[in-house]
Amino acid sequence: MVFSASVTHEALPEFSGLSYNAPGLLGYNLLIHWGSGRYTCFVSTSFLGSRTSHRLPDLSAVPGFAGSKPQSGDSVEASADAAAADAALSRLLRSDMNNPLALKELDLRLAGSEEEYTVP
């Protein structure tokens, strides 16, 4: 599977190119990682509808989420993975992702795209 997404080079980027076409496409796992911080978000195809981009929401003002975004000058690794499976999303989310037999039963297929940048 080949998949390519791009991100805006901001503290909380917008991922675009979320238009992968695969049988059983469930959605996209969007991730940014910086220093000791990590932010991940799964966006389902139902949530996206006809849109092909998604901006990570700013949760830094929500209690318990202080430091949930990189700061100016931080080096960020961003990745987007398209996830397809022969099972419903609810079943996938209930599965033990560390169990190779469970993953084989779901026929989970991933395609990824990565990018690195420095927050302006």
C-alpha cells in the first residue's frame, strides 16, 4: 500500500492528502512527536466525510493537557497512517494490538507517510 500525506509546519499541523483509497479503509492515525511529547489522534472516514484534511485540535488550555503541543524551535516528527481492515472499527479498537494473531485475524493493513520539521 502506498500513501502520501503532508503537514503544515506548525505547532499543531494540518494533515492533508487524507484521500487514500483502499478496501476496508477505516481512517487515519495522525501523530506528532517532539522531545518528550506525543500527540496522537485517530480520524475515521465517517468523521472526515468528503474532507481530505484534518488539523490537530489545540487542547493545551484544557485541564490536564498543559504542554500538549510543541513550542517554537521544537523539532517535530509527524506521521499519518491509513488503516484498513476486514473488520469494523469498533472491533479493531477492542483488539489487542500487541497480539500478532489478533492482528492477522483482522487483516489490518497500514500505509504510512512521515515528515520532520521545526516549529517556527
